[in-house]
Amino acid sequence: MAVGRGFLWFVVLVNALLGLSLTGVALAMLLGPAAQRPWSTTTTVLVIAVGLVWAAGGLAYHRMFLHRPPQLGRSVTLTTVDGDPATVVPWQRERRVLALLISGVTAVGLIGLAIAWSASGNAGWWIPLVLGLLAGFAVPDGVIGVRWGARLVLTPEGVTVRGWDGEGHLAWADLAGVEVVPTTQEVVLRFTGRPDAPSWQARRRPRLLVARMPRRPYLDVPFRVIDVPADRLLDALLVWGRHPDLRAELATDAGRRRLVDPSVA
């Protein structure tokens, strides 16, 4: 099942409060008598920075998982893909970039704290170092994923999904169904192919970390990363799936209008 909004709000509030509390404690130490500080001035400033980033991470989590921007279809375009016209729905990268930014800044802050502790002779310097390495572990690979250009490509011949980790393709004739599937992280639109679909293709994107690829023919599109309302996208896909003669409009502006214009039946 998809994670509930109540739990997501709990994560946002707890992380924001913990980050602000850490910032407040360190700031009070910085403003107090220097002789009573348990840390050096440099370490205290770094702790304040880590606390602020921690709190910002909680707010960023809200932006990534709870904020619901209007889906107006402005990003949907008719363009050329591999030499053929196609209707393209780009995946929105804002949440992904925000998560990478928070992770990267947190990693730098924690590693800087570890260096400061080590220089001052604090035996616990390895703790922020380990936390910093864990925070930044997936950032380089995540940057490659963002530059990969995730998108949904619809052509008269078939469907191609370039996700965060890889790319897959299915011809319309090999589609067994299109359905809404709640996963542990989010709700996705799933294109399921026939078990012996000859058109099924899948490949990993360039990466530093290993990612699991599907062993059976299916393609997933998270609803929260596309600029099209879920019901409109599903209705349009069902129309193209059931009426082969209408798929030609995916090579014209008619395909884009079916996705973004509520008046198109």
C-alpha cells in the first residue's frame, strides 16, 4: 500500500522540529559564555548549519511528497524522438533535485563537522563522518539519474517509459492492460505487457549503483511526476489502446490536446 499522508506529515514535522531544536541548542551555546561551551566555535557553527539543513530537509520532504502542484499539462509536447513524431510527457525533476540538494548539503555539513571534531581531538569524530558518507552515498548516481531525462513517450507504434533507473518499451499490440497500482512509495500507472511480448525492451541507464530491472514486461509511471491529471491520462490511454485507428493522432498535436484539453472526448 502507498504510505499515508498522516505518516508523511509526521516525518515532516518530526524532522523540522528536531532540526530546529538542534539549531536552537547550538545557537544558545554560541551566544553563551565561551568558557562554558562544550564545543569550539567552529564546531558549534557547523552544528547550527547541520540543524538548519535538517529542518530544511523536513520542509523539502513536504515539497516532495505532500505538495500537489496544479496539473495543467503545460509540459506535454509534440516533438521528434528517434526521428519520429511523438507525444512526450516529461517527468518533473523538482522533487528529485531538491532531495539531492538536501542530501548533498547534509553530507558536506556532517563531513565538515567530522573534520572539525577530529582537529579538536574529539574521539567521536567518526560518527558524523559515517553519517555524512551515508547521506551523500547515492548523490552522484542520483545526479546521473536526473540528467537522464525521465519521460513518457507515446507514439502510434507503442509506449516508451524512461524512468529514473532505466528505459522500457512496449508496442500497443503487446499491451495486456493499463491500471493504477499503489506501491509502498507512491501510486503508479502500470503498463502491463503480454508474457511473451516480442516488442518488450528494457535497459538500464548509465549509473554508478546497481538497480533492479523488471523481469517481466511492465512499465511504471508515478502520477506525482507528470503534469497530467491521473484520470485524464488513464482515459486517453484506454482510448488509444482500444481504438488503433486513433493512435495516429499521437504523431500530431491531436494527441497532446487529448491529454491536456478537458473538452476533447
